[in-house]
Amino acid sequence: VCLARALALSPALLVIDEPAAAVELSERDGILSQLRTLAGAGTAVLASTGEPTELAGAHRALTLSEGRLRGPSTPELAPVVALRSGV
């Protein structure tokens, strides 16, 4: 709901902390895909996450450790595969 509220304002920059935290596994890909779509359409998306797999498709990823910026991180680029029931 918070993401929908923020997007209703058509922001130029979206800052989001842990976008897939406390979200059902079946819904995470949809949220992350939406953020990638927004970024591809010109919205700057700044997100923090503790899950490296959520960085797939990111233009740039930086690593923080012990409160210090440690530099670039290369996310593992793997395709998102939709799950289908009965397969």
C-alpha cells in the first residue's frame, strides 16, 4: 500500500527500504519487477536490501559494511522465472 501511495504522486526519485521485506515469496518478484520497470521508464529508484538476489537487474549496487561504503557490488544477473501451478 505504501508503494502504491508513493507511485500515485509520479515521483522522479523513489527511495525505498527493504522493498520485499515481510512480503510473501510469491509476491516479491512482482514488486521487484515493478521497481525495475519504473527505473527503466526514467524514475530513479534508490533501494536498500539485505538480500543480494533482489539486486538482479540493478543498474548499480553499492555495499555497506560496518557503516562504511565499501564500493560496487556486482549482482548476480539471473532471469526471473514465473512459477506456474501444476508444472
